[in-house]
Amino acid sequence: MSLENRLALVTGGSRGIGRGIALALAAEGADIAINYVRDENAAAETADEIRKMGRRANVYQAAVQNYDEDREMVERITSEMGQIGILVNNAGIASKGRTVVDTDPGEVGKLIGIHALSAHYLSALCLPGMRTQKRGDIVMISSVATKYLSANGAPYNMAKAALEALAATLYKEEVGYNIRVNVVAPGLVETEMGKRLARATQGVEDIRILDTNMPFGRVCQPEDIANVVTFLVSDRNSYITGEKLYVNGGA
């Protein structure tokens, strides 16, 4: 188990892609701090699954766009579980799909806060502890949205672009401390958010109807994203930092 004796914080780790990442990291030997904001039951269920693997898992509620809540969460994790060596900035929400003219200004700030400011806050809070360890890893979960920058999604596009700018800056600052910073950019994934997106953009109630039109004959699963994240933070990756990996089947 290549991640044994390492502690990972996964934001938005109770459901969807975050849950998949938390379970995959635990399967490789990591202990997991699961951040959630609303669904405590889902976070607890994910933690229970991890404990059944023989790993430690605790849940921590925090609105990640709030610096004070982030600071308190990191302090609690450090006190209860030890130094964080892996940070996965996964928490995120979708935009409402409106034109710039019709977008509520508050939506722009909300998405940038949840996607990008939270990653800045948590990276700054976790890095001092990472620098004392043999290795540190930060993974930003972005999106293929920054490749296409489609219409009717400016808040989301802007938020993910800011997240990637943070990663591009951060890896240069931290490489001397043996800390790797990488970006993983999924396409459509079968999660609750992905299902809502499929209904809104393609009018399908069952996302698996899209299987036949997708690369490799299926919609991307959370486990597909989790496998890439696990590789990036494991000993199998000794020389990759500052990179962005698309996980969309080449679509």
C-alpha cells in the first residue's frame, strides 16, 4: 500500500467524485479526513466504509470558502489525526447556466469562493505541515470546462480557471519542499451534479442513456477520477508536478 502512514484531506468528500477519491486513497493505505458541508449522513457512511478497510477516517464540517472555518478544521484534523500530507481540493458546485447578462453577481462570487478561494486557503493552511514531511501532494479537481469555456457558464469557467492558475503558481513555489501540485480535469461524470447537468443540457433523465455515445461505451465514473488522483499522490509518481490531466476518454 503506497500511501500507508499518510493522511489525506478530501474536500467535498462525502459524495460523488470526492467520495470515490476518499475510498481509493484509503484502499492504498491512507487515513482520510472527510470534509463535508451539509450531508453528514453521507460523510459518516463514507467514513464507515474506510474504517472497514482498517484505515482511520474522521468527518469535518466546514464551508470551505470560509477561511475561519478552514483554519478551525485544519487545526482539528492536525490535533486528532496528525499532519496532512495529501490535500485534494475537490469541493465544488455547478453554475446555473445563464448568460453573463442574466447571471446574479452573487453567483460569481459564490463559485469563485467555493472552487478557488477555498483551495488557496486550505493550501496555505496545510503547506507548513507538508513541508516538514518527506513528501506532500496537492491535487486540484478542475474540469474540461476550462478547455472549452462554453457559453452560459461564466461563473464556473472563471472559478475553475482561477483554481488552475493557483496550481500553476503553487507548484513552482513548493517544488523545493518535495511537494507536488497537479490538476485533474474530468469531463461528464456520473454523480448527482453530472446527472443534473445531463438533464439540463441534453434532456435525459437517465445519464446512462448516454453510454453508447461516450468514449469506451460508458459515462465516466468517480472511480476513474479517483484512480488518476491516487496515482499522482503515490510513490508511482515520482516526477510529475505542475501538470493538468484530462479524464474524459479523449472526448
